[in-house]
Amino acid sequence: MISNQILQNTIDGLKGITRIDLCIIDTEGKVLAATFQDTDNYVTAALAFVESPADSQVFLGCQFFKVFDEHQLEYVLLANGDSDDVYMIGKIASFQLQNLLVAYKERFDKDNFVKNLLLDNLLLVDIYNRAKKLHIDTEARRVVFIVETNREKDGNELEKVRGLLGSKSRDFITAVDEKNIIVVKEVLENESYEDLNKTADVILNLFHVNEEQEIHIAYGTIVNEIKEVSRSYKEARMALDVGKIFFEERNVIAYSTLGIGRLIYQLPIPLCKMFIKEIFDGKSPDEFDEETLTTINKFFENSLNVSETSRQLYIHRNTLVYRLDKLQKSTGLDLRVFEDAITFKIALMVVKYMKYMESLDY
């Protein structure tokens, strides 16, 4: 349950204080962590100690201790040194390991609960009963963040995020698949969505040490009860997908900023194809040449303002009007008319959505 790295860090710290060498061996004879060499020499003795009824014993000049998780034997601890206090230090180290087991077991129980909560695997009555047993506030304001990387995560990445937000023990950091880290964050009464964006930026900067790693962060809306946490998670998942389609330039995306992209994402592909066929008579609006597409996008960016668009494109106003007239003849849509502009904009987004969905099929 406890990682070997945590065990190693623990006994390294204890040795630094006490100057006593320590070694941890599991019940199958595998050395998990040690502060000295030649630990293999003690494995046979450790396995014999496992079978013995004693809780502590001296073998080969070492003090051996059993470390239990409740009544289940988990580790054999060796304490080795010249000090007369070896026994006492070994008992202190054993006590520390037992406390670690309790703490990590509690985290594991909470982690399981949060995973099942996110995935809607719990009945409503179970949510409140288990939350009460685990001392989790059921009425706190919370929001779910998803941190997606372009490679499989490891335990260190989870620990990094825990370290970043760890001062707030009421936040939960977990994972439900290979590439995503889930943060269920408690939101204070005075915190707004602007503060959530700042939190996302802090997490983003934590990963940007590695330039090869592509990171996307999405978050849902703030919920007021624990039973609604799964809704915030689903919103964050949708924001992650919609963000990749319509907001590729953003590393952080909030569900509340998805706009019309959220509606398009929920359309069935056959309906999208029917819409494009009816509007463009079988043609696709992304088949225009680069110049035309640049003109269209810039025209939309400037809220259909002809003068500002021509200025930013460094072309004469009449040239822009000519391009828009030409587009009207080929599509039947005049982008200077608001309704036609809306239709064309939606069509571009629908095509983008269809292409994205097609890429997932390959």
C-alpha cells in the first residue's frame, strides 16, 4: 500500500536523526527499503522471524521487529547499530511505520470512495453513509479538475499534485485511468471561477518543466453537495473534449466557457452531415482556399466589421467586399448579414467536430 519510495524516505530520515541503520523486508522476503548494504544476508533470518511467535528478537547482531496493520503482519523491520538505544529506536521506527500504514489505509479508503463517487457507482444512501464514516463534509462547495497528459502518468505526478495542494487535506487527488489526474477541490465561499482559473494555471506550471509533455486542464462547475460531484466531473470531461475540438490554443478550459461548442458536441454525426448537406449542397465549408478561410476567420474575429477586417488584413475595403461577394455567390450566404454569418460559423464548427470524431475512429 505504501510505496517503496515513501518507506525509503522514512528510514533515511530516521537514520539521519538517530544514526541507526534500518531495513524493511516484506513477509515474502523482499527487501523494500534499506540504509545499508548486504541486506540479502538477513532475508533468511527475516523469513524465520515471520514464522516465529515473537514480536521482536535479536538475529545476527540485528534487532528484528514485526510491524502490523491491525492484526495482519506487513513488514519486518531491522535495526542495526552500535548504540545501546538500538532497541528503543527500532520500536520508534516500528511505531512510525504503523502510523504510516494507518494513514495510507485511510487515504486508500477515501480514494476508493472518491473514485466511485466520480463514476456514479454509489447509491445516494451509500454516498452519505460512507462520507460520514470517512469524516468527509457532505455540504462543502467543490469543483472537479481533470489534468490530462499526452503520456501515461506515474505515481510521482500524482504525488506532485498532492504536494501542491496537500496543505488542504480536504482536497482529493486521484486517478480513474492511465492519463488523467483528477482533483476534487474544495472551494471556499469567497472563491470564484477566476480563482479556479488561477489554480489551473498553478497546476499547469507544475508540469511545464518538461516541454515534451503536453498538458490540458479542464474543470466543471462548482457544486454544493457531495452527491453532485459526479456532475462536475462529467462537465470537466466534456470541457476537455470540446476544448480539443474548438479551443486548441488553450491549455486550460472551463465548462462554463464552452458556449455553442457544448451543444454541437452533443449532436449525432448523421444530423451534422445532414445539416452540412442542406446548407452547402454537399460541399464542405472547409474546402475553401487559405485566403478565403483567413478572410472569413478574421471577419468573424472583428464581429463582422468590414473596415476593421480590411485594415487587419492589409487589403482595400473594396477587395474585402469583393471576396465576400464571391463567397456569397458560391454558398448563398452573405456574411455581412447576421443570420447568414451565424449559419456559416456554426457550419465551420460542425465540420471541425465531425473531423475530430472521425479521427477518433482510426
